[in-house]
Amino acid sequence: MADSTTFLAPDEPPPAEVFNDGAAAATLLLCDHAGRRIPKCLGDLGLEAAAFERHIAWDIGAAEVARRLAVRLDAPLVFANYSRLVIDVNRRPDDPTSMPEESDGTPVPANRGLSGPAREARISCIHEVYHQLVARRLAAMTARGVPMVISVHSFTPVFKGFERPWQVGVLWNRDGRLARPLMKRLAELNVSVGDNEPYSGQDAHGYTLPRHVESVGIPHVLLEVRQDLIDTRSGAEEWSETLYSALAPLLVDPTLREVQKPE
């Protein structure tokens, strides 16, 4: 197992990147589960190639939607390149699901019995690098005013035999300033929208938004788009336009751009 200094080879992509870097809007997009790469030193994690086409490896379609939405909003996007099977950047590093030994019934052999140094290499070389990039970008934006943060994810259309009826889920916890009007606008666009569905913004597993924005009162929301709607380029294009139509009027509302510290 590679240590923290050799975990990623020089010719491998960085753990995180910024798309639309020169964008002018005071809005930051995030995509925690954009990529499905595996560091060379980890091989295939003991999985068949087909596993990396599934939702267990990444949020299918989320990166395509996020990139198109970033262009429409003239906003930067910070995205993670490596698979959530290596380490999930939207989990606390000490969360058992951050380096899952099993994901949706699929064993991940290379994640079983990880040593302390092996875990630390993934944390320091991927997880923390991603969050440092998010923190730097937010600090630069906050120096010029109050930004808004939109995290883009996707969800499976069927889970444990249940056909999920929502097209878009809007997740939020204590700060609903952006979530509530966004759900209203989406409904007006005839979108089947879930309020904290199919997951909840109060889920203790979530890490990125609580770490960077919820704790300091920056307005934010997490969007979940159903994967069968965005697993093609045309679908991603269509839904990025729908999300843009719903979000654009809200992002220019000065009453939403205030720091609101949690009670």
C-alpha cells in the first residue's frame, strides 16, 4: 500500500478541481461524487469493471448537470475526481461508510481490514485536499460578500424495490432560506420535488455542507436529481436548464444573501 507521499502518481489527476474558474457569480457549486477514478496504487479495488458504471462508484449524471449549471449561472464548480468507493468526501473520515467495506450489497475487497496508514493516505491525499480547495474558494468569495452554495448529487430511481417518484430532491437542515422558495419554484415548473427526499438534509452522515457553510450561516442547498433523468447528455442539458430556471431568480435576491448563524 502506498503511503501519503506516493498515493497518487504524478501523472494522475488531482483529487479535486475547479471548473469555470473565472466565473463572476457569487455562487459556488459543489459536486462531491463527480468522479469514479481509482488511484493506480489501488488497482480496481477488487471489483469488476461493471461496478464503476453503477451508483456505488459515483453520482451518475451529477457532474454533467453541475458543469452545465455552472456555465448557465456563471459560477465556479468544485468537484472531486475520485470514486466514493476510495473515500467518500461527503462523510466524516471516521465514519465507517467513508471507505465502505460493502456498498449497496457489493463487497469492496480492497477496503476490508485497512490499516491506519492506509486510511490516513486516503484521508490526507484525497479527502482533505478536496475540502481544502472548497475552503479556499469559499474564503475568497466570502471576502467579497456572502456567497450561496449549491451542492449537486443524484439518486437511484429504485431503492429496495421502491420506485422513487421524485424527480428532484431538495435537502436542507436548519437553514431553509434557499430550499423553501426553490421547492416552490420547482413545483411551479411541474417538477415532482421531494422535501428532504429521498434523503434528509438532517442525515448525520453528510459532511461537506455542515463543515463549510451550515456552521457559519452561509445560505445553501443540496440538490438530488434522479439518475434516469440525467444519465444522457440530453437529459443533463434539459435538467440543468430546469434547475437554472428555478434557481436564477433566487440567487439575485439580496434578502437571501445574509449570514444567518445557526441557533
